[in-house]
Amino acid sequence: MKRQTWTNRLTYILTVAGATIGFGATWRFPYMVGENGGGAYVLLFIIAMFLVGVPIILVENIIGRRAHKNSVDCFSKKWQFVGYLGLFGSYAIMAYYMVLGAWVISYIVNIITNNLDLTQVITAEQTSLHYVNHIEKSPLMIAIYTFVFVLINWIILRRGVIDGIERSVKYLMPLLFLCLIAMVIRNVTLDGALEGIKFYLYPDFSKITPSIFLYVIGQVFFALSLGFGVMITLSSYLDKKEDLLKTAVITGVVNTLVAVLAGFMIFPSLFSFGLSPDAGPSLVFKTLPIVFSNMHFGNIFAIVFFVLLLTAALTTSLPIYQVIISVLEEKFKISKKTSINLVLGGIFVLGNIPALLSYGVLDDVLIFGRNIFDTFDFVSGNILFVITALLCVLYVAFILGKDEALREISNDYELKNPIYKAWFYYIKYIIPVVIIIIFISGFENLKSYILGFFN
């Protein structure tokens, strides 16, 4: 049966944007900026996005569209382990990603029902208490919300890639952008917002350390969904006439723009109300509610914000699920219905449940010194994605080779652009060295992480 293709470039770009603009841009990027010195991290992220991220998007696009197959079969037999490594990365991210979605649903419900009353000013102690009571000590409710979020994904995925994912993203992405723009306008106009903007944009180069480069590269891969089969899978539905270079550049620009806008949505408001930007992963759950409680109509803005987060999460979770589903369907000849049930059900039992319990019942279960939830995040975002993306680069550069790579990127030589050859030599000789150096430079951080298991 002939493989489906995207209706047009816009729907593909919207879908890719949806896949890449998830918690990576709206949750992970802001707290990584806050923890790593503000503007210095932002500057390195933008540089890495275009010097490393966009060239690797092209690598994965070539792998996917060339074969028009799933993220395992698109590799030659001896290299299919790379595809399976990507599947493991997809599992690791979805294991905790869906739980984050449940936390967001919990906050939306509690704000609407006034269990979290943002119509009056609240304190850090109150937000921390709410987080403990409604997240850490409410495993049953979080499990229910996680199931609801998984169910929403299940309903959409049952309709297929084009009828399900494409059509959903066409409506969800405009909603996400509208919510994002509304929040940015509100926050940059607050009294005292300028200090937050300075923190966010002014680079303090003393904050740059060897490990920050690893975090930046990991964030770029996380933000672009590189290294776990998403770009390969989505591009496998691309028409052979599509301009891969244009779509890669547009993807990088849109992702960077949204990530930067997400920072403007958060840091001006933090500094406006004298709150610390380095709260870490709990930034949006423990700190931002304080900000909203200090605003006029703060409860309404809070609901809009968390709806934005949930929309971003949904547009990302759908393609990641599809990576694994397509492998079961195409490689192992399992029906679509059964594949969807196995993937969503399996990750719910073997990933979501352990992750949601790691802040409560299983909080004493540590892997290399981190709880289950944080382990899924660290291993996927800083190790698996980087290694898998590097292997994809090596596959295109040394296995497919120059002639095959250039034939695919130029649509069988119909498109002429001197950048094509420069790109190939760049990903063959420069990108692998850059990734390896950065990975090694951050090894001290990885080593301390591993040694934590024995302490």
C-alpha cells in the first residue's frame, strides 16, 4: 500500500512545529535558562540551534523521506540498532511526559474549582503545599489525569497520521500561538518586567561551564525532537518533491522563536514580583502561580497558561507515540488498533505509573541518585538523544555517502544549491567532532551522576 503523504508543506511544518514545541519549549527551556545563568544559556541555545540542530534536522529528514518507512526499517540492517535506540528514547520521554500533562490538567482543574485560589495573593509556602498535596500525595488523581491525557491521544491516533495527527495539529497550533502571544504581552507590560528581560537576554559569560554545553546540546535535541525517531517518522510521510532545506530552516526558526517567546512569558513576571528564576523543574508549578495571584484576572491568565502547556504537550505526544506505533505496524505487521493499544497501554503501565509514583510512594527508589521521573528526563534528554542523533549523522555521512545524500536532499538533482555540498562535508567532518567534544566536556557531570548510584 502506498504510504500517505502530508497534504502540503504548511500542514507538515505545523505538525513538525507541534512535535517540537512541547514541554521542551514551554517547560524545560525556561527552567534550564533559569538554572544556567539566563542570557548566556539563551545565546548558546540559539547558536547551537542553527549550527547543530538545523543540519541534523536535514540528516533525519533524508533518512526518513528516502526510505518512506518507519524509524527502524529506514536504516540498513546492520544499522537498525540506531532505530531501536531511538524507540527506547521515545519510551523514556513518554514515560514522564504524560505525567507532566497530568500535572497540568490537575492545575487547570484546581484553579477552576478554586482549590488553588489565585484571585488573592498567595505565598511560596502555599504553592509548595498545594504541589505536595495535589501532585506528590495524590497518586490516584494524577494516575486518573494521566489516563485521561493518554485517552485523548488514543482517540486522535486511532484516526491515523493524516486524519488524526495532521487535522488535530491544524487547529491546536494556532490556539497555542494565540495563548503564547497573549501571555507574552501581559507579562512584558508588568511593572519591573525590565529586570527579568535583562536577566533573560543579557549574557553573563562567567556562567558558562563545560557542562552547560552538554545541557544546551541536549536541549536543542529535545526541542527539535532529534534522536528519538520523530523527525525521521514525520519526514517519511513527505512528498519526494518537498524542499528539505527550506522545511529544516523553517523548523529551526519556528522552534527558536517559540522557545524565546516562552522565556518572555515567564522571566519578566518572575522579576516583577521578586521571585527566583532558578526554581528548576517545578518552576511553572510552584513559582508561576504566585505570579498569577499578583495579577488582575490572574486566575484567567493561569488557566490560559496551563491550557497552552497542555496543548503543546498534546501536539508533541502524538508524533512521539506514532514513532513506536509505526514500527509495530510496518515492521512487525501488527494491526494499527493493536499497535496503538500496546504502545499507549504499555508505556502507561511500565512508564507513566512508576514516574508518577516517584514523587510519593516510590520516592525512595533512586537510580544513579535520581528518582524515576528525573532519571527518565536526564537519560533521554542528555544521553540517549545525543548519542542517537550522532549515529544518524554518521549513517548519512559514511553509510549512505555523499552521492546518495545529495541526491535525496536535491530531489534527484532537480534543486540546485551550493549549500548542499557544504552541508554534507559539515555534517561529515564538523558535527561529529563537535558533538563528541561537547559530550566528553560534560562527562564530569555524567560521571558524578553515575557515581551517585554508589553513594
